[in-house]
Amino acid sequence: MNSEKLLHVANFSTLFVCMVLKFPQIFVLIRAKSTTGISINSLLLELTGFIVFVTYQMYYDYPPPTYLEYPILIVQDVILLLLILHYNGSLKQSLIYAIVFLGGWQLLTVEKWIIDLAMSLCTFISAGSKFAQLQCLWQSKDSGQVSALSWAMATYTCFARIYTTTVTTGDMQVLVRFIIMTVLNSWVLATVLHYKKHAGDVQKKQE
């Protein structure tokens, strides 16, 4: 397979995976009607990172196939946020979040230095979202409502984006972000699987 075909495969497989990336987590949450093990702070930070990243890519006219999945991920994160607020009994806060995010989104492109600064902080914001989820898992020691499949797919998409960024724009800020996100997503996935295995072992002993 030549590099051009591999690039197309990486781009479209990433887009396809991202179209359903949050679905497993959404279905688990709806079925359980509980948010145990799911960090709302992690989701808010992730949503912020997604908004900054896609705005940066659009601002500098990057090839659409390199960021098309982000609007899809943003919509899925918004749905997930609304479900979490609903099950936490704080759905009224959604209006506040909407105002903050929409206002921030408009502010990003007012001046070039603002979007550049936001992008330089984007990696730290996104990394913070992963650490917030890890902290939530460590505290609850329960990953029952956290979808391992969603985290596995997130790991794949970041890994694929390392390749697509390398062969297209070569943007070092973007590349470093995806490398760090791949490592952290893998860490969260391993933690989720660890607690699921532990819960399974405990259940077997009880039986």
C-alpha cells in the first residue's frame, strides 16, 4: 500500500471511528442511569480541547480530512454532558455551559495571538482531561459505567492522527498533542480494564 492510499485509509478510518466513538459510553450511561467513575471535569476539559483544536485547524485552512471528526466528537460530547447533568440532577446548568462555550468559541478568532495561545495550551487542557478521568477512576475504584471500547477507539484515532499529521502538515504542536494523547488514552484504557477485571474477580469469588 503506497503512502497516499495509507493516508486515505488513516483519514477515513479515523472519521468513521469518531462517528461512533462516544456511542458505547452513551449507551452504557443510559443503561446504568449512573455516572459512577465518569468525570464531568474530564468531559468539560476534553470539550474545550476539541473546540480549540478544530478552531485552530479551520483558522489556518488545514486540509478538512485532518479535522473533520472533531465537529462530530463535539456533538457527541455535548450529548454525553447533557446525560451526565441529567443523571446528576443538574440539567439546569447546561444553559450556563452553553453560554460559556459559545462565547469562548467566538473569542478564539478575534485576534491571531488568541488562537495561537489557545492552541499552545490545548495539549495541557486535553492532558488535564485525561488526568481528571484517571483521578476519578482511582478515587471510585469503579469503572463499571466507563466504556473501555470508547477509550480504545480514542487511542486508535490519536495514533492514526500521528501518521496523518506527519505526512500532511507536519505541525509540531499538533503532532506533540497527538503523541501525548495516545499515551494518556492508553493509560486510561488500561486503568478501566484493570478495574473491570478486578470487579469481575470479586464477583467470581462471591459466587
